Amino acid sequence: MNREEAADRLYALPPAEFTAARNRLVKETGDKEIGKLRKPTVLAWAVNQVVRSHPAEIDELLAVGEELRAAWASGDGDALAALGPRRSAAVAAVSRLVLKAASGRLTSTVELEQTLDAAVVDADAAARVRSGRLAGALSYSGFVPTAVPPSAPARRRPAAPDPSARAEAEAAVDRARDRHAEWAGQLASAVAERDEALDAVAEAERALTEARRRASACEQRYDVVRKEEARARRALTDAEQALRRASTGR
């Protein structure tokens, strides 16, 4: 089994089974990179299930996104206007399927909306959704195309660029990008730590359940052995008394 096949198998599993299955695959394949695959959130797992069980609805959503991006790039207002209702219908259809797959375990639909919007407007996000291997929610921080492209401005002589203003703006963008990357990294680490802690709790609960089962079995065996020992002790006493009577002739 290669890494791609392993990832497909893992992300098809319920989140509660992910970590144990991942650890088994690492041992079976010897591929430590498999161990770096993140356990999916409930939202990501539900989206992955819809990708597998309802490919037609996913294809429609991503096709609308591709057409929308092309229409926006070409400034085709008629196409954008026509795509608006299709986009809404496709997003609504997939949202219903994801919520059904999650079975009430989603505490908020905000991340679901952000994930589907990202899949529509961003080609990379669309590819990640189509893979069926999401580990968490997606978001898109760029410009989101609307149903109407920007109107062409009247021709006029462009203003001379301000080098200092541009440099200041670029520096601000760099600072914002660095800050976002820092917090995104911390968020990913926090999610991983939380998942590992939840896995540890689940493992401890399983161990506790097994220990209680064994303790109950031992208690039952103790009762049986105690009764048998008492019965054997009485039999020994009777046998000793019989021996004494036989020895004394009484």
C-alpha cells in the first residue's frame, strides 16, 4: 500500500478510528510520513464522506466555481449573473448533505460555509475538497467574485505611482502575512495537540472499561473459588473426623 492509498483509507474512516488505524498503517508500511496525517475534524470528515457518497453534487459545486472564476477573469457579466443562482443551489445542496452526514455534531455552520465558498472561488481549495482528504475547515482570504464584474473606468491619464506609499503598503502586507502564518501555525499545533489529547482520553476510557471488565471477571472467579474452597474445607474436616473414628473404633 502506498501513501496515497493509505490516506484514502484513513480519511474514509470515522474520526474516532483514525488515530489507531493511522498508527497501524505506520507499523505495517514503515512509512513515518503517514503518521503526520492529521485526524479530521467532524466538519472535514463529513465533507470527505459527501465527496465519496455524492460525487455528482460535488462535481456541480466545483464546476460552478470553475465557470465563475473564468467568467470573472474575462469580465463576462452575463455569465456571472447566470451563475449566481447555480452557485447558490450547488452550495445549498452540498451543505444539506454535509449536515446530514455530520448527524448533528456540527456546532456551527460558519466553517462549513467558509469551506464551500473557498472551494468555489479558489482552485487549490477545490482540489483539496475533491481529494476527499480534508483534515480541517478551509477559508479564502482573497477577493470573492460577485455576480457583477467591475465596470470599466473612463479612460484617463493614470496618476504617477507613489514609491513610498507602495513600499509602505508592501511592508504592511508582509507584516500581515507573517502574522497570519504565525497564528495559522499555532492553530494547527493547537488542533493537533487537542486531537492527541482527545485520543489519549479515548484510549484511557477504553483501558478503564477493560480494567473494569477484568475486575468484574476476577470478582466472579473469586466468589466461585471461595465457595469451592469452603466446600473442600468442609470435606476435609469430615474426612479427618471419619479417620479419627476409624482409628479409635468409635
